[in-house]
Amino acid sequence: MEITTIKTLGELKESGYKSVSIKDELRNNLRNKIANKEKTFTGIHGYENTVIPELERAILSRHNINLLGLRGQAKTRLARQMINLLDEWIPVVAGSEINDDPFYPISRYATNLINDKGDNTPISWLHRSERFAEKLATPDVTVADIIGDVDPIKAASLKLSYADDRVIHFGMIPRANRSVFVINELPDLQARIQVALFNILQEGDIQIRGFKLRLPLDIQFVFTANPEDYTNRGSIVTPLKDRIGSQILTHYPETIAIAKTITQQEAKLDARQEDLVYVPDMAKDLIEQISFQARESEFIDHKSGISARMSITAYQNLLSTAEYRALQSAENHTLLRLSDFMGVVPAITGKVELVYEGEQEGAASVAYSLLSNAIKTLFSDYFPKIEKLEKQEYESPYQELINWFFEESGFELLDDISDKEYKEKLDQITPLKKLIDKYQPDIKEEDRYFVMEFLLWGLVEYKKLSKHRLSEGFSFKDLYGSYINGL
């Protein structure tokens, strides 16, 4: 028999059902998952050996949890996935505002109903998807919002005295009884509101106005906080921190591969866009390297963090730039170009907090410098490293290519040329083709032209060639030749 077909307290007793607290429920289901080698948190990458084991240990310890980390580190996603560790269905007293357990009722309504109807008390079933509540901590949050208050309208309509506890209107926390309750950005919650949480976390009960009321709530609390908030906007009051069982530090992806996996998973793309634009693997690496460079840049405030959303939106902008170009040229398919990376600048400028020096440079200039540094960093992963000081007898592997530019008057890659023209342009640089064949012999044919363009941009960053932005594209020249011409 399906357990949800049980409709009365008497039937529930006969079924042998035993109710447990939510923390024990989470613990029991987690134990089973670990024993069965099942994955507890899905779609979250890079935390397999750090954050997730700590979170699982906190659940096994029946702790309330604080996830502490910079923005864009999947803190809320971790909290939301905790409902997957809950039982699929739990029984509640039908009509209860606070999900009363039929075996352990705590509200006056449920207690009176069970006393009146006994085993005939109607019960309903609550699915785990409904056992999650979330509140963003903002300065306007009041105690009445999260805990409750006296409702004068209810008192008037029911003709009750304010001394009668039936006039109470429960807030979000009591209504989340037997659920996972998440408070995001906890330090932004005013100190006096944080104080109101003391009893709930320690003793499990609530106090509303002057009522002598004790409701032993059964709640799994999860808080999220940004370390920046401890000094800039607010703080978590010390007694509240003391009542939170485990504080778990989150972090950004530690490798390009992990960051790339996250971006590909989260970048919601139009299928037509994916069919139209081919994206080389190197371009995906370059997008992630921009974020890594931003986290080290002297122009960016590191305390604010660089959210994973920057890579996601930058990738979306990158594909949209190539798509826009292809639609204008009436092409059914296009290869992504390095020049398309100019389109990711708006995704970067809105995602970084600049320090004073960065403000002086300007957000767009900082974004361009991040792209330049990312190209320079990745260059040595694909081609021989270029040293700042080279021995006099040293023969550079790039010398033939540099000589080609010295002998030519210049080389232009315009934005609006077709894919066919783009390939023909790059193919005419014979030394460039030789370098790709020598150092990247196994490269996919579809990636070849992007890597060729990348090599040119890399030589510019290492001051072997010069690059100039034209109104409709880029011009590449020999560094010293262009300097002499300028003079």
C-alpha cells in the first residue's frame, strides 16, 4: 500500500510509521547514500574532496550550518540540494499551519484537533519538495516576518482577546517547521533580528510578543554568508556564530578543467546558437583563464571575489558575438575567432569590483588587460615559452614568422569577412602554418585557425609583433618595422 493513501491518525499508527526529527532524517538518509556509494550533491564540481565531505560530516553531526564564501561559489545551490536527503513524504496534521507531526503536535490547533478526534484525526502528506524555505536577509526584515506577531484582524474576525494565543500569525520560520530553512547573506540581517534567532537555534523554541508560548520547532537551518560582509556591511553577532554547529568554507574552482565544466553546465544556450557556432577547446580555456587572471589582478578588489557567473555570461556573450557576425554575413556555420572575444567585455565590466587604481584605468581597459594576460598565460601551454631576455646566439622558433611580417607591409583580419576569407587570410602566412604543424600536430582541423590566430595574439603580448585595432578589425605588423615607419 502506498503510504500516502493513509488518511487518519489511526491508520498511521497501524502502519507502524515512526517519525524522526529532520536532523535525524537527513542523517539516516545520508548514511544510506554513503553506504550505497551514491552521490549526495549533483551538478556541483570541484568540491568533491573539500566542501562536500565537510558538509556531509556536519549533517551526520546534526549541526545547523553556515556556508561561508565569496559570491558565485554555489552556496545556495548546496543548501537547496539538501532536500534530496529528506524522506519523500512525511505525515502532517491536516490543516496545520506549521506542519505538525501527528505523533508530536506542538500547535494549539493540532493538539485540540487530536484531543477532539483521536484516531480519526485527518492527516495529509507533505512532499520533500515542499519542505524548503528560503529568505534573503535584507535590512527591512522584521521579527514579525520571520517569527511571527499578533494579528489584530484575526483577533477582530474571531472575536478573540489579545491574550488568546489563537490571534498569533506565524512567520516564515514556524511555517517551515520540519523543513530546511535557508537564510542567505546572514550578515545583512540586522543584529536585533539575529538575536531573535538565539532561542530557535539552541533550544528549538520561539517567543512571540508577550505570550507564554513554547513551540519546540524542528528545523534544519542553513545560513550563507560572504566574508566581505563581516567588515563592510554587517557582521554575524558572536552568540549566533556560537550556536551554529559547523561553518564550512567554500572556494572557487582550482583548475581550468573544473571551471570549464561548470561554465558548460550553466551556460544556457539556444540550440540554434550551438549549431551555428563552433567553439574550439582553446577558446573555452581562454574564457576560464580570464576569471583566473581577474582573481589575481592588482586592479580588482579580491575581497569581493570573481563569481563563476562572469565566465558563464562571458561565454554566452562570446557565442552571441560570433552568431551576430554569422547572421550578418548570412552564413549557416561559423568558426569562433579570437577577435570575437571583444564581445565579452560587457560581461566582465559588470562583474568586477575595481580598486582605486582600477578605477583610474577604467573598467573596459581592465577587461582588455585581463584578456591580454590570459592569452599570455596560456601561450606557453601550446607553444615554446618566450623569455624576456634571450641569449645572443639563441635562434627563436618564431623568427621566420616575425621576418614574414617584417617583409610584408601589414596583415589585416577584418571582423566582417566570411569564414572562407578568414581561413585564406591565415593560410597565406606560410611560417604560421609551419609552427602549428610543428608544435600542435594533433590539433583538430576545426580548431586549427583559432590556434593560428591565437599564436599571432600571443606574439603581440610578448612584444614580438604589434597589433592595432581598426574600426572594423585588427592589423598585425612587425614590431620594429611599424615603429620605424611611425618615426
